[in-house]
Amino acid sequence: DIQMTQSPSSLSASVGDRVTITCQASQDISNYLNWYQQKPGKAPKLLIYDASNLETGVPSRFSGSGSGTDFTFTISSLQPEDIATYYCQQYDNLPETFGQGTKVEIK
Amino acid sequence: QVQLVQSGAEVKKPGSSVKVSCKASGGTFSSYAISWVRQAPGQGLEWMGGIIPIFGTANYAQKFQGRVTITADESTSTAYMELSSLRSEDTAVYYCARGRSFHCTGGVCYGTPFDYWGQGTLVTVSS
């Protein structure tokens, strides 16, 4: 199975801060990577697909980049409603695997 | 508007089976994939398997091979996930999710990304 390693596992930032999460794959996955946001008690929500494509309706402060084994997810200006856990997911090979998640909190 | 509506919470005894349903509306059921993802309490997301109704075949994570069966009924736009030989570690919220596109590799196709999700079904395994 392809292992996805996210860092950090949690972070605390102020409203308006730039937030960056990294995701590293255990092997080359090209751009076959998605990012999801999950709020407590809710189902995940798709934010970014194919590493860098913003899902329709998702605010432009969210972005993704990377290819191969190293990927980055960025919130350009953290908002109170962005408090959630974020997951990367690879789909290069089955099983589709997720990172362990990054919990984002407001400082 | 696409909606995935899952069946209600279940409490099961160890060794028994559970079958969770996921009824889709607002889209063309056969044209997409349905995956099942579970989340144990306080833990991350784990893909269990998926099915593309138009192809009819399911793919499973090796971890669940032999214990999980995913099926789809095109006539009712409903997907099912049955997990057998339940143990306490299977206590989790189980989600169905629609895979918008197909990704094919090595002769196997599966759905991605997961653009719509069910509300989740809590399965509790306890004696």
C-alpha cells in the first residue's frame, strides 16, 4: 500500500495567517492526489482534486500544489470557519489511502 | 442536487454481520462509482472498497478481503456494504462516497475524487 504522511498532525494559527500542510507519498503518485476537509461530526468535503484543481464552490483561499511524492495544501488567509481536520488522499493505486490528518485550530 | 442517504445506526454483537445501505438521488447512479470509507472514533479515514455499478465489479482493500461485500442495485440507485465477522475494532462511522470520475490502472478501474458523501452510519460492535 502507498503510505501518505502528513505534517504537521496539528497546528494553531491566527485568523488571517497563511497555513501550509504537507503530504508525502511513499512512492511516486504523479498528481493523483486529493484534499478533503472534515469538520467535527460531519462527512469529509472535497476541496482540491488532482493535486491542484479547486473544487467548484470552494473558496479561492484554498490551494494545492505538488507532484511525484511531495504535495502542499495552503490556506492563504485562515478564517474561523476553516477550523477542521484536513486529509490528503492518493488514488494512484488501490487501496486509495489517506494521510493521518492535520487538525487546524485558531490561536 | 446529488444526495447520498445512508441507513441508520446499528449495534451488533461480535461475530455477527452488518449491512449498510446508501441510496443515491439527483444523479445518474450507474455512471459513477461508490466507495465505502470508515472512520473509527477519533481516528482518520480508511478506504474499504468500492464499486462501479455500470461495470458491476467491486474492488476491496486487502485488509477487508473476505469480510466485506459491496454491491449495487441500479433499479433502486442503492449501494450496500456488508461487513461480516464483526469485532470491536470495527466500531466506526461508515461513509459511502461518490467517485466522480474513473481512474484506471493495471486493468482495474475505480472512482475518484469523492465529491459527494453520505451522512455516515455509526456501527457499534459490543457484546
